[in-house]
Amino acid sequence: MISQINLTQNKEYSTLSELTSFPSGEMGEIVIDYIMRFQSISLIAYLLDSVAMCKNKNRARIILDLYYRFKNSREYISPEGVTSPAYIFVRFDNAIKRLKPKKFADELVKLISNPRDAMYLPLTTNMVASWKIPEVKDLLIGYLIGENITADRLQITDSDKYYPSLKNIKRELAFAAFSGLKYYPSCDVYEVVSGFVNDSDKDIRAAAEELLSHFNEKCYPKRLDKSI
């Protein structure tokens, strides 16, 4: 792969780390022919930028299939005491968000219906929310309330030795929900979000207040009058 890139682009790369430092669409046209052959999820993650930048019509499908490979890998859930695989899932999130593959909307809704994946892919979750798919509103409300986000569902124990821990995942999902719910201004959303303006977490309070201020006052005059 490196030899082919050097030949076609007149480069002198000698290591994979050099390739990942200088991603390009031209490089991606070559990388995409090889990336499915690699076994290392870490290496795949570092090559995603180039794949997302290329013009291959199958690039979104390939990136999603690679994410499913990540889901089935040992890197997907870090053991107790081991750092989270953020360097992997952040790159997948950026790649999917870059492509905005709306033709895979149903598949992406199913993907972010898993709370761990929604937490790993906050940009993707927000992108899907921006498409205003009806069922996503209830999904985000569920993430904000957090009652159904359990350690068992996340395939971990309720221990702070897991990175991210149950507590951190629930918190990050709340922020993802606040971000996505701005696309669903309605009385029921307003009611749920209002319940967080006195939360003990100041960042949660701030996010709730910001979302409430985002909603058009003309739509909720009575609700707003009651809060004055």
C-alpha cells in the first residue's frame, strides 16, 4: 500500500505513522482498497480520515462496516483499569459525521439506539437528530432521563474502574441528548428539559437552560410565563 501511494503521489513515505499524519483524498483512494484487510483496529482508525476524504462511492458503507468490526473487537469495551478506546471511536465519529450518509439513516438510528454507541458517536448522534427522525426524539429523551442506561446494558459493572464508567456514560449521553433535542421543540421536550434546571451538576443545569432558551418563546408563552 505504501509503495503504491508513493508511486502515484510522488511521495517517500516509509511508515504507516507518516501516512496517518498526512491524510488526503488521493491517499484514501488507495487506502480504501486495503483497509478491510487490516486486522488492527487501531491502524484502521488512524486511516479513516483518508478514507472519508476520498471519492469512492462505497466509502460510507466501508466505514460503517469497519465500525461494526470495532464493536466486535476486544478494544470496544476496555477492561477494568484500562483507558477508554477514545482514540478509536472519536475517529469513527468524525468520519461518519464528515460523510453525512443520510441514505443509511435507518441503520444509524439503530446504531445509536445502543447507549454505548451513542456515547462513542456524539457527532453522529447529533447529525441523526438533525434529520428530525420522529423516533430519535424519544430515544434522546430516554438518554436524558437515563433510567434505562444500566451497567448490564453497557456490558460492564457499576464500577468507577471502568473507563468510561456508567456514571460518565450517563452524563455524556445527557449532553448528547441536550444537543440533539434542539431539533425537536415541543411541549413534552420542554417539560422534560425543565426538570434539569435545578440539577446538582452545574454543567447539566447550564445545558438545560441553554436548550430552553433555544426554543422559540412564541411556541411556549404559557410555559414561560409560569417560570417567571
